[in-house]
Amino acid sequence: MMSLPTISIIIPRKADELADAAVQAVLYSEYPQERIEIIEVTGENPSKQRNKGAATAQGEILYFLDNDSVVTPALFSRVVKHYEPPGTGETHGSIVGVGGPNLTPKIDNFWQKVSGYALASFFAHFKMAARYKPVGGVRVTGEQELILCNFSIRRDVFLQEGGLNETLYPNEENEFLNRLITKGHQFLYDPEAVIERSRRKDMRSFIRQLSNYGRGRAEQILVEGFSIQTLMFFLPSALLGYLLLLLLLNTGGKWLWWSFVPLIFYLIPAFFSAIQSAREARNPFLLLILPFWYLIMHLSYGAGLLWGFANAVSTFTGKEKQRSNEVQVIVRKTLGEMDENGLFPNVDGVFMRASLSKASRS
């Protein structure tokens, strides 16, 4: 019987932020704790932080989480099965990476859950909805369904391929996945390999999040080049342009009924999507809120995409404030057995061995 692979958990965060909830959840996982390493990397460039963490890591598998990612107890045990060689596991040896969705916690407030429903809507997010809810079965996939707050990869492959593009954030994982897929590597989406991660707490933060996603997509396209596959990402910008044109066409007391036809064709599927979410949540109020949230989501993304292109080519928009490249690696837990006090190496005293804590409650 083959031994379980070692896993290095890599968590980037800002220096003034904490990752205690993420670390605690890892320590409470069912995976043998002596085969888990936990690395936090502080800084202002998440792509560089993850690369630095990967270079420091000793585990065979890198598992990337965000500082607010809360793993389920069985997550790691499930994911490592996909890495087993032919004849010994669920998949085959050509798989180099595995990821799954990040779900909205039940403890999130109403507006956070509204954002979660919007992100998980096929109408609003197309294939990317699979990043925010379980969709379908285990399958080979690409950048549209995987997200770096819940993603694992073989360490040797990550390092061999040069890691993440440190000039990109967000969308650094999207470019990375596309780059490796073109070289023949395969990645799996497992709908049951879930974590929980809280959504933005208000509309302003949600708008900023989606506009950043749009900007990141623009920067990714500039790195990779335009293709037919990238056309779909321009749809939100087209919607923004259409609504501005709609306002111009219907000013001064003029009402051109035909100019509203595209808007009607947008709103009909939006309401059907809202009906589905309202039924699942058993909350009819979502019927009124979600169509508006979808619109805000699309317009924010579309504006961010245009800003990303403009910011790259124009001297008038101004460049964003450069992030500091200084990073600091903090090894919270090394690989190895627990000590005589029931603590694992390099773990602060408050982080007791998970299995002992469980036993004390039974």
C-alpha cells in the first residue's frame, strides 16, 4: 500500500490580516497531520507570495487556499485520490492539478448570500458558476471552472513550469492553467472537493470585486493574445455600451420602443434564474433583488474590462499603484510528528492537534 502524499498548504495574506480560521480548519482535517505543512506568505503581491510559498514548500502536493478559506474535514483525503497512479485510484497519473468550488457559508449575512447566488448563477456567470457551487461530476476542466482559493497541484510540475505570472492579479491562475493545458497537462474539477469562503459584505465591495475581475481578464488577454474563446468576456462591456446608447436614444421625451428589445431579452432569463435561486433559498425576496444584482455584476465586470485595456495603452488613465514586491514566509507547521505536548512542529500553542481536540469532545 502506497503512503499518502505530503501536502503543503500555501496561504497568502496581507501583513495586517490573519489566517487563523483557515489554519484551524486545516488542523481539524481528517488527513494525517504529520503529512501536512502550513505556510503563510505575507505581502501585497499574491502571485509572488504563492510562488515564494511554493519554492519554500516541502510537500509533494501544493494546496493553495486564501486566508479566509475554510476546508471541510475530508477535503484533502478526497483530493489526493485523484493523484494516485493508474490502477490504484479514481483517476490516472496524467492529472497534475485538482480543484473544486468555494461555497457561501450559511453564517454569511443576507447581502453576502445574494452575492453568492449571483456568482453561482449560470445566467450571470456561465461556466464560472462552477467555482461557486457544485456542478456536474468529476471531470477534466480548464480555467473557467477552477479558482485559486481551492486548488491543488503537484509541486514538481508547478516549479518546472515557472509558477504564476507575477505581473497578473487577479487572473494569475487562469493564465497559468491555460499555459499548462497547452503543454498537455490535465486538471480535474471535483464538485465535492469544497471549501467555504465568505462573500463581500456590501454592494460596494462586490462592485469592486467584479471590476477587478474584469480588469484582470483584460490583463490576461493582453498577455495571452485575443482568441475566439475570449469574445464571451466582452459581453458585459457590450451590455454596458448598449445601456449607455439606450439612454442617448431615449432622451428629450423620445421613446423608441424597439431600442428596449435587447433589454427585454436580457431581463427574461435573468428573472428565470432569480426564480430558481429564490426557490432553492425559499426566499421570494430574491426575485426582486437578483436581477438587479446580475446587472450590477455584469456592468461592473464590463467596466473593469474596459478599464484594464485603457490602463494598459493610455497615458491618461494612469497606472495603478504598484504593489510592493516584499514578501515574508511564515512556516506555521512543518511536516512531521507531534511533540510531547501534543503540538505539531512550528504551530503556536493555541493550535492544538485536531484529533486530540476531537477525542476530548467524544
